[in-house]
Amino acid sequence: MLKLRFFASLKDLTGESEMEVELKGETSVREVFQQLKTRFPRLEKYEPVLLVAVNQEYSDMDSLVAPGDEVSFFPPVSGGAR
């Protein structure tokens, strides 16, 4: 199993802060995200700006993941300029 975590507006969009998906072997974060988009089509607009962490380390969509890993997805954030 692969643990997925969603933050901020992504959590609102999926309706969940965490979920697990079946993973038979090593694959890329991009492939996992492609599968998520079939379930949650509105995720597509986030793909170009998405921040990703694999096992709590910032990573990218081409990083490889395996069963037992954790992938966190973050939408872009903007600062509080005054």
C-alpha cells in the first residue's frame, strides 16, 4: 500500500486528508497522480504547480515510490504580504 496525504485545498477537493492506494511495485509520483485525476478530475489544474514530498522530503513528480512509502501533495501557497 502507498499512503497519500492531502493538504489545504487538495484536502477539500478530495474530501480526505489521507488515503491508501494499492501499489504493486515501484512507480513514479506522476503515475500515482494520473490515477488520482481519474477519481478526482479537478486535481488536474494543480498538476503544474503542485508541491510533492516523498517520505517527508520534498521531491518531484518523477520521483519513484514503492509500497510502504508516503506521498504528500501540497497546493502552492502565497505569502502574507502587507
